[in-house]
Amino acid sequence: MSSNNPFKSWLGDASRATPLGTWLMAAAPATAEALGYGGFDFLVVDMEHVPVEFTDLAHILRAIGCTPADAVVRLAWNDQVLVKRALDAGARTVMLPFVQNAEEAKAAASYTRYPPHGIRGVAAVHRGSRFGTIPNYLKSANDDICTIVQLETPEAIERLPEIAAVEGIDALFVGPGDLSAAMGHIGNIAHPEVQALIEKAAKDAHAAGKPVGIVGPNPDMVKRFIGYGYDFAAIASDIALMTGRASEWLGQMKGVEKAPATPMAAY
């Protein structure tokens, strides 16, 4: 795997500690930059559930680029135009939601690669090529892009082996919030049935030889996921970290015992 994309290189490094990240829901470059210096390996820029537009994305990527962290861009949909615009804006690792089968995975892989391996549109000058200054960008870009597809339903987990086998899919990502909802346990990713399927997905991904990631609402849950074998994991989000600390400190000031955190649907 290419060393020009740190996140992609981490996926192929079994000797490295599990990469840890968090979700960016604030749509703010300053928050992204601050957390990039906070010790996280990667930060997920959420364009699915957050009103982040492509102009915002470029600013957020610039902010993360100043820090030791690497960026993962979660797009609103598995869409050719959205993928093209994100890559041209400078994203190197993209996550595409709600991929249900091998055909949709093949489409995702094709959107992120230039011909003959895909159908990504060609432009000579954009932020992704450092405005045309990266030598041989059009020939090297395919190797540097990392494509992650999200599995968010029991049906997608069932089809995990065929999705994982698609050429150009670099990693899988289980979305526990949507998975719990699809299983009839919305808002409760800790339900035993949900946990059993999450654990199965990790085992199936390893059997298929594909790295798999996940997000959890708190360290205890994320440690459990890593125990299942997940190869990379995100902990909560910038907003959750901020509001959680605010609630904790206000509780201390007011003498109110903070209620234990409940595992809610996660991102």
C-alpha cells in the first residue's frame, strides 16, 4: 500500500497499534485542527449528517493537514459526482455509506479510480494534485486513494464476503447506529443481538482478508470492539466530547451526580 496516504499505510501495518480517531460533527476548521493536535490518528469529516459543503471541506482538510492526524471524508452517498468533488478537494481516504452489495461496492471503487481502473473524472489542476504540481499525479493517484465502504444493515453484513472481495475496496466500516436501527433496536448498540452481529462482521472481514473499522460512543465500547478484532476505531465525536465534558464539570460544580453514559446510536 502507498506510503503517500498515511491512513492506507496503517491498514497494512499489523505491527502498529490500532489507529484511533473521532468524528467531526462541528463543521469547524478550528475544532478539526485542535483535535488533530490532540493525539487522534484520524479524524472523520462527516458530510452525510452535517451541513459540510465542499468549500467547507477544503478548509477543514487544510486545518487537519497542519496536524499529525490524517483525514477520512465520509460522503453523503455512494455517488460519482460527490466522490469526484471530494477527491479533487484533497481527500485521499473516502468512506461511502450504506453499501449493500458487491455491485454497489464495485461502483464505489470505480468512482475513486482514474481509467482504466475506474471512471473518476480527469482534471489537471485542483487541490488533490496540489494544483497540478504533483509529478505524474494522474498515474499515481489510484494507488494513493483509500476507499472504505460502510455496512449498515444485517443484509450488508451477510454479504460482507462478496463486498470485501471487490477489487479497489481497501477497507470496510460497520455503522453500529444504523445497524441497530435496522435490527429493531434503534438507539441501543449494546443490545446482545447487535453486539453479536458486530462481532461476526469483524470475524468475517478477517476471514476475507479485509481491514474493518467501527465507531463507538465511549472508550469502554470501543475497547470492546477492538477486542472483537476491529482494525481501526473512532471514539464519539467533537461535539460529544465537548458536551460530555461540559455536563461532567457542570455536574461537579452543582453537586449533581452525572448519569452514566448510555450507548446511543453512533454516527
